[in-house]
Amino acid sequence: MKERLEWRERPKQSIPISRGRIIAILSPFFLLVLLTIIRLTEVQLVRHKEFTELAEIQQLCKREIEPSRGHILDRVGSELAVNLLDFTAIGINPSEIKNRNIVVTELSGILQIDATSIRKKLKEHTSFFWAARKVDPAVAEQVRSLGLSGVIVQKDTKRDYPYLKVGGQVVGYVNVDNEGLGGIELKFDHILSGTPGWEVLQRYGRKSRIKDNSLPRRHAVNGGTIILSIDINAQAIAEEELEKAVKAHDATGGMIVITKPATGEIIAIASSPRFDPNNFMDFSYIARQNRSVTVAFEPGSTFKVVPFAGLIDQKLIRIDEEVYCENGEYQIWDRMIRDTHLYQILKANEVLAKSSNIGTIKLAKRLDDDDFYTLIRDFGFGATTGIGLNGETRGLLRKPNKWSGVSHSNLSIGQGIGVTAVQLAIAYGAIANNGLLMRPLLVLSVSQSDGKTELFESEVVRRVLRPSTARAMRLLLAEAVEQGTGGNAIIEGIRVAGKTGTAQKVNHEKNEYYQDRFVSSFAGFLPVEQPELLAVIVIDDPQEQYFGGTVAAPVFKKVMERLMVILPCRQPYLTDDSENEEEFIEARVAPKLVGLTREEAEKILERKNITPVWIEEGEIVIVQGTPPGTPVRADGSIQLVLDPGIGKTEEIKVPDLKGMNLRQAMSTLTRIGLFPHVEGYGLVSDQIPAPGANLMVGDSCRIFAGKRAEMQLLEEGES
Amino acid sequence: MKGITGLNSYPNQGRDLVLITMIVLLTIVGLVTVYSASSERSNEDFGNPHKMFIKQFVRTIIGFGLLFIAAWIPYSIWKKFAVPAMILCGFFLLLIFASNLGHESKGASRWLHLGPVRFQPSELAKFSIVLFIAAWSAQKGEEMKSFKKGILFPLGFSMILIFMVAIQPDFSTAVMLSVIAFMMIFVSGANIKHIAVIISPLIFIATFFIFTSKYRLARLLDFIGVGVNIEKAHPQVLQAWIGFGRGGFFGVGVGESRQKLLILPEAHTDFIYSVLGEEWGFVGAVTLMVLFMILIWRGIKIGMRCPDSFGAYLAIGITFSIGLYAIMNMGIAAGVLPTTGLPLPFISFGGTSLLLSYGAMGVLLNISRYSQTKPSFQSQGAI
């Protein structure tokens, strides 16, 4: 205890350290601590929001999720266009490349692409781009094994067409980016492609990104499925027989269209030469086209059904009346009309069956120019058919006020007019279908990935002929096959109706007809009384034999014989019980309703006695099932889609960012749900899109700042 | 025993409980933060998010072992190691210098490999200098006021080591060591004029070093202009700020730091304070600072109340070196000092620094046994 007391006093005596010096050393410590706390107060408390926004901007990035492209099926569900998944894409991220030369030489070596083209792309792109897509997995593995930084190997899908050339022209094809370039792939690209989604990923270091389920995302909406009216087996038969005929007659090409006349459904449609959509680059542009809709030709005698139908319909002719056929030579103005076979006197029905040009012309004269023109229009010529394929031509049809003295006569024998194979099929369909012209139906349904399905039903365009006229025409056409030029189309056990055509090709350079080059055609259907199948066959420029009856009619016979084996017998189409013509109600035509409010539309429809079928809830009509000007469905209803208003809440008006500093601009955008893409620095000088434009949540907005941005805008403007 | 330690005459006051509490708290905070901050880096480097934490955990256990041993050994023994430790340090630094000569292309190395052990001699040098100057000053007493007899030798000896650290090159550690050496000399009662005379040329040398390296110059210049364009000049500081700023007042929660996802450089070592600030917020960041302040306060109190001058100098020296590193590191992370790589004692991922810090704390605790830092009623109660 003594010691302790002793000790307790000791420190006072012997503290070796000056208090002042300790304080002198500690004071900068305290100053530093104070400064740090002040800084932390500023950063953590005052500028907390700003740094949080900055953190989000740099920590998160948006990545697109590619939707999978919709399939295209035929009427029984065979897959005509599908996606193969086990392919790989090779992308390049230029900013991450360490050694350009190595990347260029290695990639060009393995992928067998031109080194200079990679170099060029590298120069052009500052951000990510695809160096190669649809790469074989084995090749991609080679690339991956190199481990080059900046080279990204990713899964890719490849569009595949399992039926190769069969149906290729209908289905179409896509480019490497899966964008439709032809056929249904192009026409329905908006449905097939789907809507890309996006997800916000968290940055992980400089290169990687990781998923975080708490971050916002929008799922990709996969493409819709499209079901075609095509029967791929029928299509294969049609194409095979067409190719055989084209080859046998050494022709330059041909077309074939097979429909169900009662509904307008297209069962097969093709043209020769064909192409394989899997390797479309290897084929000519002509082969890729569906020339049954894109190319018009002079039909010749197959067109004679039009004046005959008109004459019968207007009761200007008796079937058994006699016509003097001038013994094969007949002059109209400066033109000498010749018949292949020389006839003195033919009965009216024989004129069509034997395909006498002179007889047809003389009879057709009874039709007044305007009536004749209207009839041709009513049969669907000179207008697109509504088949809905890109590149469809409406053919060539002059108005009566532009007709010359011989025009009427020429037209009546199918000259001076350009028609497509589909137009011809539709027109013959009207005869087969008791006078009702049907819209060609190629797409039966479109199913969105969310299950919503839109069915396309067969649609009457208009009544062209009275049912009795149509029946009379069918019999005339049966006679033309049985006793006339179409003998090669006779099929035992079933009555065939049809008409041959042999048209001289036009020499466009000399503006006259070739004497030795022809378009041979046959249009027909069966059975005569209740036609189930209709076919138009066109052979372009056959050598040696050129009559439609010898070149095209046999194709009809072969195709039909085979089709009748494979196509299941369907029940007879809706019987046309409008024998009494007065009962036939003029097809009700849909008015334009898009853009109207629900009430306005209801009022208009009430007047027209059309029942609206509402789809979705909302105020404004955004889609109408039956387009304006076309007849409504048989049950007198029309589908109207209302705006469900979902889009409205998600739409964002782009604010004016000009003059803000970047941080303000970025946080403004981020706050309202847009992603900023910044170029340059300093004050915002410009933005894309402009203020006031509407964007959706998750879209990005480019902002340009400072002088650098102005220059860049200029450059973009120049290039 | 008396002969060896010379401490028997001092009453045993018991080890400083406040200091022990601070060490334990800092250790817990450190382990939790390192686990969070290193998991991504660990996963990236080793394919296992726990590996670095386990390493750190094992080191912490060894560190506590060292702490217990050092707390047990009477501190006066260390006096005898003062000169050998300096010489050993000099030898290690020479080895590094030699091995760096051999592999110039690889760049500077601060690590020495002795069999399976890998450590940084510069960290050892820190405590060697503290020990040496403490022993010398205690020996010389009033003579420290003299230049030749007092401060010339300890400063000169220290400067040799510091120079060897500087040419590694590890300029910032060299500066830190110099600051610690001068603090020791200053505290030991040296003449201020002498110190001023010595420091001036050293500042000149330091300036020369700064201007001969583009890298150092750029850093300094960047720092001066830090307010102008922090994004470009100091990407690390900006990232640290984003971490702090995102943390806000209460933080985003333990383990929730996003900046640690390889965005913030050195998130588990030099900038771990930012991760802590992001996860624990302003509250956590200030609390950590307070913990260190308490540690410094206790350390100085132990030194001031120490019955002999060697213990006093040693305690002050240990406290200063740990405290200086802590406050500097936090200041750097918060962007009030230019960026340089200093570990945050007890918190940063690292080996040598951690082990030596625990060892030094053990020595400090041992000194505390003899310091009269307790409230007087305790000793009265003991009477």
C-alpha cells in the first residue's frame, strides 16, 4: 500500500511527455476527423439523393431480351417456318478489345470472313456489333477457346424452313437479324417478330452484368403463330407437277394456284423457278418471288369466260344461237383476227368450247363498253385481290375512255389485259361459287403468344353473277373440257369444268406479239356441280408444243388426281340457297370506324344493321375486324377492338433537357422511367427525341452535351 | 523477474478494459465489412466468395493470439529488441531491394517471401521505428534536446529504413513512416528548431520525389483540382462518394453494397470505409470514426500515465501510428486527402498490417497494466 501511494504521486513528477506537444500533434488529427465528418455529412446526407441516382445510372444497365420469332404453320399444323436454337452468334465489343490485329486475324481465319470487312466494321462501330451470326456451334467453340477480350460468343437462333423449296415463296425468308424479307415472313413481320423485352442488369466490374430480380424488367413478348390455308402436301404436289411440266416443255417458268372456290382458301400457290428460303442468297430475285401474285400476263382464251358470263347474265345470248365464224379470218379495223381451227357456223356454247376468237368477239360486241369494263372489274381484274402478300400487282386494265377501236374485241379474247394467276383463280372461283367472288384467304389465323387468336374467315367480296348464270357457265366450261380444247383435263369418274388459254407473248421491244412464243394456261375446277377444288396453271414460254390444252391441261389433271387422294373429302360447302335472286341481300359493307368513339360507332352500325362485337374495354375504336369498304361477315357482325388504355399510362412525354447539366438531365430522365444515353459533357445542347415526343417506360433518350455533341450532330447530318 | 523487466515496482492496474472493448468492436466491424466487401472480389479471383473472409478470419485469430502473448510479456522487454528490430528490418528491406533489382520488369514489389510466409517489411519498419525511438528517447531523457547527442542518431537510423522503403518504391508509406518518426521525436522533447532544420530539406526531397514521377505529380495536381472534375480526375474517389452517398443516413444494409461489385476499386482494402459507409450509412461511418477516436484517447492516456518514459513513448508511438493510419485512410476514402493506398487498421483485408496491429495493441494493453488510467475509486477499493 505504501508502494502504491508512493507510485500514485510519481506520474506527476515524471511525466516525460509535454501535454502541449501531444495536443500539437493531435490537433491535425482532429482537423482531419472534422473535415472527414463534414465531407461525409455533405456526401451522405446533403447529396444522398444525387449520388443514389448516379449510382443507379452507373450500376445498372439495360439489356434487350430478344423474343423468339413466331412459327408459320400450314392448315393442318405442319411447321413451315421454325427456329433452330443451337446456333451461336459472335459479337464484338470494340472498347474491350486489347489487340485489334489479333482479333481481326483470328476471327477472319476461323469464321472465314474477309479481314478488311471486320476492320471496316471495327472502324465504323464504337459500340457492340455482330461479327457473325448463325455460326455453327463447333466453330463458335473455337472462337470461345481463344478467350479474346471484347469478343462475345452468345446463343443465337436460326430460322429454319424444314420443307425447303416447298412453299418457300409463300412462307418467305428472313435475314440474319431475323427480319422478314419476303412472303408471309415480311407481310406478318410485325406479328412474327414479337416485342423485345428488357431487363435491367447490375454492372459487375467493367465487363460483366448480373441479374437481380428486384430490378425492373419487361418480359419479351414472343412472336405470334400464323396458320396458313396452305396444305403443304398439296403444295408439294402442285410444285412437283408444275416443275415437271416446265421441264418437259423446256419453259422459262410457270405458276400454279389451287383454291377452294367456296371459301377462297388458297391450298397451294407457287411459281417456277423456286428457291430454298434456308439459303435464299443462292437464288435469283425472280425465284424468290411468288410470281402468281407479282407477275401479270395476257391470259388469252382463259379470259373468254368473262364476256360469256356477262352475255348470259345480261341475257344477251342464247346458248344454242348460231354464230358465223367468218371461216377463220375476221378484220376489225386494222387487225386481222384468226382462229386456230376454221369454222363456218358455231353454236354459242361451241364458240367457248372450241375457243373461237372470232365467235367470241362477235358475241362480246353485244356488251356495252362500260358494262364490259364493270364486269371485268367485278371479276376482280385490274385490282389487287386482297391476298395480302407484298408485291402483289393489280395487273393491267385500261378504262373504257382509253380504249381504241379494237380494245373491246381484244379484251374479249384476253388480250390487252394483264392478269395474275391469283386473279384468274378468284374469277373462276366466282363461277364455281355460284357467282360470289371470294377474297383469297391465305392466312387462317394469327395467334399472339398471350393466347389471343384472330381468325380470318372467308369473305365474300361481291356478287358478280347471278347463281343461274354461274351454273350455266359451269356447264359451258364442262363442255369445253369434254368436247372442246380442254380434253387433256378429263378425269375419269368426275366432271371437270375448265378453259384453256394460249396467248402470244408480247414483244415489248417491238410492241407486237411474238409469233412463236406463248403463255399456255388452264383454269378449271371440279366437280362441276359443287366445285371443291380449283386450279389455275400457267406455263410460260413452252417450246414446241404450246397449246394450253396440251401443255397446261395435263398438269391440271395430274395435280387434281393426286390431290383427290390426299385431301380428305370435306363436306359440301354452304349450299347456295339463294336460288331466288330477290332473296340475295346485297353484301353489307363495313364503314370506317377506326378512331371513332364506341357510341359513335354503335350509332353508325345500328343504321346499317350490323352487330358490333366488342373486344377489350375502352372508349376509342382502334382496330376493326372487317376493313372499311369490304362486306361484313355472313352473320352481319363486325369485330371492333377498343383501346384498353394500358398504353396511355405507360407513355411518357420527353421533357426539355436543354440547358440542364448532365446530372440534372440524367436524373430527370431516370426519375420518369427513361434511360439516358449521354454523349459529350457539360450542358445539354440537344436531345433525341425532341421535347414533347412520346416514349414508353424503359425507352432510352439520347442527350448531347457541350461542343463535342454539336460536332457529332453535324457529322451525322452530313453522313 | 525483477532483473529482467524492472516493472515489479509498479502496481498492476489491470489491462485497459475500454481499449479491449474498442479492439473487439473494431474486430467485429472489420470482419463483417471484409466479408461483405471481399465476397465479390474473392469470387472473381478464387471462385469462392468466402475464401478471402476465411483468410481474414484465420489472420484475426492469429492476431488475437499475438495480442494475448504481447499483452502478457512485460513491455520493458521490448527495449532490448529496439536495435535488432531496426537491423532486421533493414535486412528485409535490402532483400526486397535486391529481389526488385532482379525483376525490374515485373515492377515494384513490397512483399517479402520467407518460405510460406509473405509479409510487408515496410509495415514492420513502422513499429521498429516507433520502438527504436521510444527506447532511445527514454534512454536519453533530457539529452534529446541536443541535436548531436539526442535526435541525430535515431532520426538518421530511421531515415535509412525510410529511404529503403521509398526506393521500393513505396513513397506514401515512406512519408507515413517519416511522419511517425518525427512525431516520436517531437513528443520526446526535441528542440523544435532542430526539427524544423531537418524537416525543411526533407520536404525538399519529398517535393523532388513528387515532381520526378508523373504519376505522383498527376495525383497531387488532380487532388488540388479535385472540385473541378472529380469524375475524370479521381474515379476512385467518385466511386467512393457514390458508395457513401448511396448509403445515406442509415445505410443500405449489411451485404447490400453495390459499389463493392468490382466497381469501387480496392473495395476490400484501401476503400473499405466507403463500403462500410454504403452499408451502414452515415451512422456507421461516424461510429467507426468514434471507435478509433476512443482508441486513440485511451492509447494516449495510457502513455501519459505510464510510470516510465519508455512505456510512455512506446504507447504514444503505437497509438499514433495506428491512429494516423486510421484517420488518413478514412480521410482518403472520403476524399479530403489525395488518394494513396493505406490500410484501415483492423478493418481492411490484409495480413502484415492486421497481425502487427494486434501485436501492437497487445503491447499497449501490457503497458496499460502499469498506467494509472482507472478512476481513483478503483484503486481505493483495492486498498
